[in-house]
Amino acid sequence: MKIGIAGITGKFARRLLTHLLSSPSPPSHTIKGFCRDPSKLPDDIKSDPQIELIQGTAFDKAAIATFVQACDVVVCCYLGDDTLMVEGQTLLIDACEEAGVGRYVASDWALDYTKLQLGQLFPKDPMIHVKRYLDSKKGVVDGVHILVGGFMEPVFSSFFGIVDVQADVLRYWGDGDEVMEGTTYDDAARFTAQVVLDRTARGVLKFVGGRATVREIAASYEKVYGVPAKLERHGSLEELYTTMHALREKSPQDVYSYMSLFFYYYWVNGQTLLGPQTDNSRYSEIHPVDWEGFMASWPREKIGSSYFALNVQE
């Protein structure tokens, strides 16, 4: 099997690459990587005989055509603005159709955006557009959509402002009993590697590491770190909805002042939940960590930086 990875220098792609290279079955697959700057990859990857690197931009049609040629499946690991996520992926999909690539793994992962309407959670709008485009290609280029809930690493970062390890405080909106689904980057990459190698895998596939409320996560925090964890409530979900839209209307260009609130709202309000039924059992050899297991894998003083540590290849 020849596997194409677009955006191979990204943090998720690098983990996916690690698991594909270490997979015992099949032992004969090869990988084509597409990126703007191959020098960002370590020498052992650049010199690996299983890997062929193609240099080009997301809008370089000739380079894209060379990249997808002879691939059995292409995985998109792009992460960027709407133009990249929609137009860049459309070019990839069209190239796959032209080259006879049978499967395309879209850049999806976070939350079940298939239950959203356009405009509700604006950062996921590109995924809705791409899925619709892939649906129109069914039987020619079959779409594969891997959904994992929220990524655990960013949840503990300052971006969301949920966990404050300095004060041992967990802050939340709602009543505290809303289910939070989460999966680590590494476990998401493990599942993705198995989906890529599974020629029968098509359509929407859902994998989750842990499902817990903020109260349960706080209890795990106390258990793992041996310190009391305080809970602080910002307000109801209705108040969160009002707040996030007010911030967006006030300063629409200041996206980072409200984007995390939009993600939080649609993550916990029940609309984008994957479970309780998932596809974890499809690849029973993978045992993803839950929220408590994730905390146990990080020292308390460093877990807040776990997302930024993803930039460092292990």
C-alpha cells in the first residue's frame, strides 16, 4: 500500500507517520509526504527508504498531481485558514479523482461536526464543506472522516482556560454534569494509522479516549496529583452562548477572544457528542488513555504545556 500524507511536517502528521512506520501489518507499505519545506523533518525521516517526499504548496497543482500519483489512500493533515482547509483540500480531492486514488482521509478529528449547521461553530465550517464535496465523489474517491471528540492536550492549555494548575482550579460553564469527550493526539494518530491501513474503512468513524464530566475530571485531578481541586462556575450554557456572541459582535476580528468559547459551548452542550457508541472496538488492539490516564502521564506543573510539547518529535 502506498500512503500519501499531505502536510507531513505538522504535529499530527508526525505522530501518524511514527505509527505507520512502526505498524507490523502490513510491513510493505510506503509513504509519500507532501510539504512546503522538507527541511523541517529530521534526517532519519528524510533518509528513510519507506518515505518519498514531494515539495510544494497546497495550491501547486502540478506538485499535488505528482504527490497523489500511485497512492492508494491520501491523508490530509492541513491546519490553517478557511482557504487552505476548503480550497486546498478540494484541489487534493480533485487530484485524487484524476489519479484514481480510492480513499481520502479528510482533515477532521475534533468534535462531531456532522451534527452542526453552517455558521454555528465557524472553525468547523470548512469540514462541513469538504464532507459535502467528498460525498459528491462517493464511489470515485471515498471520503473517510475520523472523529475523536476534543483533543485532550489543548483542553489543559491556557487557550481554553479550563485548568489552572497554579491555583488547582477547574473552571467551567454549565452545571458541571455535561459530558466531555477527549482523546490524546497520539491515540488519535494510532486510530488514524489503523484506519489508513484498513482498506475497508470508509465513511465516518468515531473514536474516544475518555468521557467524563468536569466534576469527574476534578476528582481524577485530585487522585493523580494528590492535591484538592477547586471548581469554579462561570455561568450557565445559556450565559455562555450570550457571552460568546457578544464578544464576536463587539470585535469580530479578534477571533481568539471568543473562539475558545464557541468550541467549549458546542463541545459540552451535547450537540457534537460522539458516544456512547463508538468504533473503538474495530481496532481493539488500541487502548486509548482516558482523562485520568492522560493526567497520570504528565507532571502537574507541565500538563498545561502538553499541547506545545507536541511540536517536539519524540
